[in-house]
Amino acid sequence: MARTERLLEKARALFPELHRETVRPIRTVEPVFRDGRYGAEAAEDFRNRTLSTGDSVVLDFGDHETGYLTIRFSSEGAHPDAPVWIRVRFAERLSEFYENAEEYAGWISKAWIQETQAHLDVLPCEVTFPRRYAFRYVKLEVLDCSTRFSLKVEGAEATAVSSADESALSPCTSADPELVELDRIAVRTLHECMQRVFEDGPKRDRRLWMGDLRLEALVSYETYHADAMVKQGLYLFAGDTDADGQIASNLFIAPQIEADDGRMFDYSLFFTTALRDYYARTGDREALEDLYETAMHQVKLAEELLGPDGVIRDSDVMGWCFVDWNLGLNKQASAQGIYLYALQAAAELAEWKGDPELAASMRKRHADGVRAVREALLDTARGVFVSGAAGQVSWASQCWLVLGGAFASREEAAAALLSLEQDKNAEGMVTPYMYHHYIQALIDAGLEEKAKAVLKEYWGGMAADGADTFFELYRPGHPDESPYGGTIVNSYCHAWSCAPAYFIRHYQW
Amino acid sequence: MARTERLLEKARALFPELHRETVRPIRTVEPVFRDGRYGAEAAEDFRNRTLSTGDSVVLDFGDHETGYLTIRFSSEGAHPDAPVWIRVRFAERLSEFYENAEEYAGWISKAWIQETQAHLDVLPCEVTFPRRYAFRYVKLEVLDCSTRFSLKVEGAEATAVSSADESALSPCTSADPELVELDRIAVRTLHECMQRVFEDGPKRDRRLWMGDLRLEALVSYETYHADAMVKQGLYLFAGDTDADGQIASNLFIAPQIEADDGRMFDYSLFFTTALRDYYARTGDREALEDLYETAMHQVKLAEELLGPDGVIRDSDVMGWCFVDWNLGLNKQASAQGIYLYALQAAAELAEWKGDPELAASMRKRHADGVRAVREALLDTARGVFVSGAAGQVSWASQCWLVLGGAFASREEAAAALLSLEQDKNAEGMVTPYMYHHYIQALIDAGLEEKAKAVLKEYWGGMAADGADTFFELYRPGHPDESPYGGTIVNSYCHAWSCAPAYFIRHYQW
């Protein structure tokens, strides 16, 4: 690992303060599953109930919250003659209460499931649970309570935390109420992910990922204007690269700043594009001077993967390039698109830095890359790019090659994107993260109205499903979608899905 | 309830300080169950192990401890990419690890089972578990740990607490190594139960019971000389009686001092006998003056239960009189014995108080009670007292009528006690608490050598079974003995079983 303390020091100085807000449950609910949908009916207020062994109560805090829970307990009946043993489960979505932690056997840790137990030795008492949770609903179950008394919940409150500054939030000026609503949910999603860093999700992984940071930054520029946090993220990544200077895919800030050992082709290049976005927005010369070399270096590292045909070599190493959580997706063509997309950013950075020769070289490489990929991967008969040895056609490949400028014209790009709708075999998209790029590709291909319609349909589908925040994974008609082996560890408030606020505001829908 | 603040104030001033001691595990063990016995084999030191999902490690602290556990964790492998979910189980005896909390379905709360869970969000970390536990062994199980790293336990320590003052402990002067060992275990048992009050057991119920206080006081006079704590206990009970002045069977000190609503015939009368014991030992005039009326009043309340035949009426109300945890035991004859035993104490208290007339009256009532019980319940043919309408013969009845002075002579008493050994139908004893009274009855009947032999056999049986402290329940040949519906909630450090230290020292064995 190559640590640059000078950059990390600057990053440390940019850690934001957390704003704290006290939030109380708005109602007590009884979860119901009916006609394939999870919902909640109003139930007797928790303050009026007495709980015995096996009883439970579900508190609804009214919106997605990230923070710390405090509950005040008392008892009714004889003086408590034994502790009370409780379990507390936290859910972003009611569906989580229908899942059994014991049965989850996926490949990521069960420890992400948000639950805890406590023994109440003395009643009345007030318990503040030490961990931070992401939730709208809290289910309190009595695992055992002596028959001589019953448990009462006198009060509950959450100390919600976020570094988002509500006073800095720009208003949404769209006149379309449907879009205003999607914007509201998207902004809430970003708000919840804004903690000490731009987290990917406050339930899981609670971590700074380069790919998520890039999109959070785009939404932040239109909403909370947390430019210092974007800068913090860029300095963190630049301050702890691997030995050959490659940007990590993600990093940890506790117990100290440390880059994860994972590297992904696309995420490293997004450092370059995110710096382009940041400088274009802020004109922050210090950041450009400090981070320029690192940004340009990512392009150079990417080029080491170019094959003799001038196209990024395919790889069967799991996770070599992320693109989407579709495990069947071949990433080669997308990687080429992302490389081209980064070359465009690198050219801009070189211009700003005052290096027109390098800028020209980047533009030349871009032209070469476009030519190469068209020769190698364009299926001229169908008008789409294929990917990998098996010639896979996918939505991701077309989107990224649109964004990378590999299509000869808007019309050609539009035709490719539209042709996917007729191709049942085209490999699809499973994350709002990939949909973000699809929306952008549609706009770049001159299909802005279609982009708006897709956004309304896709993010609107989550909203119609009761989303308080947008999800990590969403594939209409596939409610069990999870790359982890179980939806109980899915994140239902995930920064990479806050795209609506960017598109609605940036394109003034 | 009748609260007497003046007495409670004095009690509050007598709460002891807790001494704190740092204790570390002496070894890592692997529990084994072989030939019907639970044991432990030395295992690889926990510091040298790495733990993954499903792994566990058992720490042996070397002796029974009551206190708070701190564990320092770290990780090995990649930077932790998920929390670690652990369960920690605390056991006084290794057998507890072979029991399943899920399967316990007894009538007292599962919440007494000593276990907890935690999520470790950041590693390395130090976790101090907030509850007080009673344990020698700690089992740490990894419920889930990401496959990218493993968990390490760097260190563990307990902050053990007790109000017993080791510097005040009188030495055991017995020359019999077997008795010295039983004394050591008994003293440790009392040490562990000495907290802010004389608790019955540090695992369960952690509460001041009048019957336990009486025996703990007897052992304390011979060992730690915690006279102020005995006085505290007496003032607590006298300070919060029920409306007609009856002493509660037990009381709580948190969140504030409050007597439980349970009343037991025998436990109320033990206030009288415990005050007698306390004054005889200390000559504390203030206590005698403050508590005398309450003590004499218990006798008066007991007499309301006398039938026209001058014998305490039988009752089928569960728990009306405790005597022993043998659920098949008829309590009538024992209750009469305890009433007589209390009359003797009341007579002494009246003498000390300077009320010879009342003392004479108590002696007269004692003589009447003896005459009455001999007429009503003595089976002259068999030389034993029967109890209840069905004429049940039990060990408890004989013991208590010996202690109450209902036998005409030592010889008659001795014959009754010895006859039990030939009577397979005689209802037996299940607790060390009842055995305490059996030992005392043997001594009172002139069978001191037999008393010593029984003590060696009974308490020695627990010692041979690896007891670090003596148990709440012990019935040789019945390892599953539990009045609660499951041994997992049994207490294996219970004050009422610390008798050996009293007998060995008081009778200079």
C-alpha cells in the first residue's frame, strides 16, 4: 500500500460534523402480508399495551432513520422477580420482519442482519442500544418475562444522525408532482447515506465506495452541496492507494483510514471521472493540483489491460470490474466503455491542468479506443456491441459504450438502446446503480423523454412499493433479487440509487 | 405495605462497599462429557487461535467469580468487511454448556440463563459486557464472521465484585483436610453471595431472602464477621413489612428497596430467630430496641394459624411455608417445629429486652405447643412425627421438631432421625438448605459424629463433583433435580448451602 500522509491529513480535516435529531415513533403497527405485498395496519398504541413472553410490538418511526435507539421500559403487576429477555429487530422495510435470520445462508455475513438482544435486570429502566442502526420499523419481542409481571414500553426515541445540512438543501423546482415525490425519496436516500463519509448504505456496508461516491457527489452538487465531503472522499482514496498507485474500490475509516485490498477496473477509473466532475463544479485548484497525477495514473493502469486489438481484455476473475450486480453479465464491453468515458475526463483534466499535449494524447487514445471496440465488438448487423468470447449482448454494454462515446452518432446509440427492448436474450440490469447509467445513456442518445419515462417507471416502482428510500437492488417482478444469497442482508437505502434527484434537477425536469 | 422510613434509613447507611478484583482466565478448555461426568481438557490457548463462523472457545477463570467481563478482540486476515456476531455464555458449571436455552420450558424465566450477544463493528475493540454474571467458565461462540477475516481474542478479564472483606476472614482451624476443603468451598460460596446485600445466589435470584439471610449470618459470624450486613438485612426486612406487620419472605433493593409480596410462614419467623442470633453474637442494643417489637410480632402472627388442637393448621396453598424445594413435602409438622423454634428465640429476646413476663409466656406457649404436637402428630409406635391429613413421614418434619424441642429427650430425637434411614417411604431432602437443618438436628440429638459424617458425605459429594461453590440443589443420584423445570436455571453458588463453614468452625471439628 502507498499511503500519502499529506493527502490523508487534508482528508481528516474535512470530516464533517454529524447533525443529531430526536425522532419518535409516529404509530404502532401490525405488519401484514396480503396479495403479495407487505404493509402495516394501525395497532393499539404501544404505551397502552402490556407484554408477556412471546408478545411483540412494532414501532413505526414514520421515515427511514439512521441512528441510535433508546427505549424506556417499566413493568406492570408484581415487582419484577426476574430479568426480562428481549430481542429488538430493526427493519428498513416491513418485509424484513418476515425473514428468518436463522435461515439465511448467503455468502456475506449474517452479522449484517440488524437485531440485538438485551436483558432488563431492573425495571423501570432506560436502554440505549450502543450500535447504529438503519431503520423505519423497530420490532420488540419478549423472549421471556416472568409470569408475575408484564413489560411495558413507556417510550422510544431515536437519535438520528446525518452529516447532511438541511439548511443547505436546494429546493426541487420540478412542476411534476410524480418527479417531486421521487426527488424527495432520492434526497432522503442521500441524507441517510451522508455520515462521516458518503456511505454506500447505512445498513450495509456503511463504507466509502468509489463508485457510490461518484454518484453521491453528482446528487450532492444538486442538493446538499456537500462539496467538502466529496473532496474528503477523493483525498481519502488518493491518500491510500495500492503499491502501484491504483485507487482502491472502497475504504474503511475505522479504527483508522485504510483502503480495502479490493481493486476494480471501473471503480479505479471513476476516481478520474469524479475528480473531473468535482473540479468542473468547484474550480478547486488545490484539489486539482493534489489529485491530478493520481487521476491520470488510473488511466495508465487501465491501459495495461488493453489487448493487441486495442480493447480491454476480458477476465474471468470475479469482481475484476463491477458494472452491475448481475452475476451473469460479461463485463468486457462495459469496461471498454468506462475506459473511454475516463479518457474523456482525463482529457478535460489535462486541459485544466495546463497540459494540452497530454489532453490531445488522451483524445487520440479515445479515438483509437473507439475505433478498436467498433472493430472488435460491434455487431453491425444488429447495431449493438457484444461482449466477451461468447458475444453476449447486454444493456450494460450498450449504456457504457454510449457514455464512452463509442457510437458514431446519437441515432446509432438510440437505435442500439431501443433495440434491447426487443431482445429478450439481452442481459438485463438489476441495480439502480446500473439504471443510473442507462438513464444517462438515454439522455446522451437524445432520448430524454424516454429517460424521464424510464426513471418514473423504475424508481416510481420502488415508490409505489412503499420505498422511504431507494434500494440497493431492484428488479421489477423479481422481489427476491439478491446477489448475497438472501434479501435479509439487502440494503434498502443505498446511495447509488439516489439518481432521480440528480436527473430531475440537473436536466430541469 | 407498612414502610418504616426510620428503619430503612438505618439500613441504607449500612450498605457495604464492593471490593473489586481483576481476574484473568487461567486456561482455555474443551468441555468433555464422559462416563456421566462433565469435565474439561486443556485446549490450545485462546490467544493462539483464530475463530471463524461456528467456532467457539471456552475460557476457564479458575474459580467461581461474580462480576463483569471485558474481552479484547482483534482480527486476522483482510480488513474486516462486516461486523462479527458473537454469543457469550457464562456458566458456573461446565454442565450448563450442554444445556440448550431454547429447550428450557420451566416455570421460571429463561431470562436467568446467562448469555448475551454482541456485534463487533470495528476491530480491534474492547467490549465490557454491561451485566453482572456469576461464572467460572465463559464460552465465546462466533455466530457469524465474514470469510475474509477471522476473529482473535487478545485478552479477557473479569472485574470480580464482592463485599466480603478477605482481611477480616478468620482462619479455619480444623485439622481434617477434608473438612478444610469443604470449609474453603463454603467460604467461597458465601464470598460470592456477599454483594450489596446477602444475596441468595449471584446467578439467581440475586436477592435478599430471609431464610438465606439467617444462614448466611450464621456463617458470617464464623468467617467474615460482616455483622453490619446482617444488621442491614434485618433493618431492611423490618422497614418494609406488609400491612399487618408480617416480614416478607424476600425483598428487592433496586430500583429501590421494596419487599416482595410473597409471605412464607417459616421465613417470617426466621426474622425472630435471626435477631436472636444477631444479638447473642453482637449485643447490639440499638438493633434489639429497634427490631424487638417486629420480632415478637411475627410469633403472634404465626399463632393465628394455630388450630384448636394447638398445632399449626396444614395448608394446600403453594409456598405457604417453604422448608425445602421438595414439592411432595407436607409442611405442617415442619411448620410446628419452626414455630416452636421461634418461640425459644422469642423467649430469649424477651429476657434480653427486660420483659421476663413475656419471656415466661413464650416458654409456656412453647410447652403447650410441644404437648399439642405430640398429641396430634406423634406416631408413638414408630417414634416419628407425621404431617398433614395423610400422615406423611418426612426427614424435614423430624429435623424441625428436633430443632423446636418437641422430642422428649435426645435419645427419642436420635431414634427418630435414625429411623428415617430404614424408611424408604420417608419424604426426603433436596436442598443443602434442608441438609443444614438436618445436620443441626443431628447435633442437637447428640449425634455429632454422625452429623460430621453426613456433612462430609453430602457436601463432599458436591466437592467430588468439582464444585467451586456449593449448589442450590443437590440430591445425590439425582443430577437432574430442579424445582424449576430445568437445571439450566439452577444456581450453583447458593448461600444457603454454605453450612459447612458454620458447623466446622462453630463446633470446632
